[in-house]
Amino acid sequence: MPYNRPKLSRVRTGVVGTGYFGRLHASKYAAIPGADLVGVFDLDAERAQTVADEFGCVVMGSLDDFFGKVDAVSISAPATHHYELASRFLEQGIHVLIEKPIATTLEDADRLIKLAREKQAVIQVGHQERYVFSRFDLPALVSDPVEIVCRRAGPFTGRNTDVSAILDLMIHDIDISHQILRYKPAEVTATGRAVHGDLADEIDATVTTEDGKTVRVFASRVGDKLERSVRIACKDREIMIDFANRKFELVEFPEGNGNGGPRRIMDPSEVDGLPVVDELVSQDPLAEEIGGFVNAVATGARPRVSGEDARRALATALAIEEAVGPLTREESA
């Protein structure tokens, strides 16, 4: 939502959490025209100092040290701390960019959204896939979709293990599926397995929507290989984007009978306005995300991924977590 506050010619920024993603956030702020990276904070003071030295800012001794010195911050701490950290800054009227998920409960997500409204502050959430898919003219490519199938997997990194792979990885594809179908879940089934700890590291889920459409999502952070693909099935065509192998396929069904009728595989060059998949893979969605956040703070524009958007994805993610039930357990190698 646009807010009614004075526009800013420069945005003073900070980063809370200087791990893998926090360092990336700091690097983008340092490079964006119109933004000044003021300071960073991490419970690991040595790690924070390394990032501060690299990007020319100071280390804050506490969260309170940011107040009055920054206009906006990135919250790049573990997901289980998103609510407590973001709420501290929103209470001071400081705009927040929260790495996904917005929070780990719907109650906390609702509190953050309400607080942002009260303080006329921007709240944006880091669903980066929005910036990748914005390159596709989906309204022109997709007509009456009936099924979406998403697969996302990769080797274990040890990051974000405070939450399951549903809130760590799958939530990206859940957000995209909501953008395409605009659905409300009616039924959710899911299975999962745990390898490193007690939380699901791999999940296979199916969501049936209230209007009878289907969303199938698979996510694994213990995969043997990198997978990242989306298939969108419509009555008259099917679109497949394989980011890992840099492939795009559009199959038309001239008689509108789906897989039961004649098929015509189109060459990507036949599709007007289609971005080259190599270009999509090489783009920098985090830079676009943070640039968009800085612009929203400076101008009052609506962020691409609002708190309400992130709450919708979180609701479906939590429904999948509830549907998983007992996990299959497997010892790590």
C-alpha cells in the first residue's frame, strides 16, 4: 500500500544479520544509487565487522543503535526471529525488507502487517522469484490455467534449518502459484522426509483449489542435483520452464483437448516477447528486489511483494506443513 510520508532523495539503510544472504543485501545497498549503507548488525560481531569493512559501513552494537540513523533495514536473520526483529523496527517507523517467510505464524504476519499500516511504513518480503517471472508476459502466455507443477531442489547447504524446506524453499513456488491462479486451497495432501534434524528437508505436496484446479509442488534441500522448473498446464497449451537446464517449451493443443489431442511444439522464437532463458538465469533478482524496496521507501510506491502477498503464501505453506503428518526419517550420509 502506498504510504503518506515525505519522499526521500536518499535512503539510509541497514542490514540485520550478516550471514550468507545478509552479506548479499549489504552489497546491493552499497551499490544502489540513492541508497546509503549506514550499518550492519549480527550477534557474531566478527562476522559483522568483516561485512562492514567490505562495504564501507559501521557495525551497530545493538538494534537500538539503528534508530534515528536509518530509514530502512533488511531483516536477514533466521526465519524464527523475523517477527521479533521486524516489529522492533516497524514500531520506530522504519521500513523493513524481510527475507522470506514474512514470519512463521499467521498471527505474527498479521501483527506485522497491522503495525506497518499504523506506522505508514513499507513492509516488503523477499520472494525473489517474482522478479524472474516478471520477465514473462504471463497474461499473454497463459489462458485459463488448470494445473501448476513446480520442482525445486538442491544439495544440502546447512542454511535456514530453523524452518522446514516448506518455509525455506517451497514458499517461493507457492507465491508464484498464487500469482498465476489466484486461488484458495480447498484440500491439501503432502508427504515429507527428514534427513538433517527433525524438520522436513524434502516435501511433495498437492493443493486442490476451491475452483477445482491443481498445484503440485516439490521441494528438497537434500537433492542429488539442482532442479528448478515450472510447468503451467492450460486447456489449449502447456508451458514448461526449466531454469536448471536453461530450457523453455511451449506446446499448443489446437483442438483444446490437452494431452489427449494433437500437439504442436512451438519454437521459442515464435513466441513474442519471450525472454531468453539464459538471460533469466544470469539476471540478479536480489538487486532488483532491493532496488524496488529502496524505490518504494523513497517514493511511497507499493512494493512488488507486500505483506499481504507474503501472508497468503505463508497460509498455504503452513497448510502444507500441517498436511505432511509423520515424516519419513533418514540418516544423513
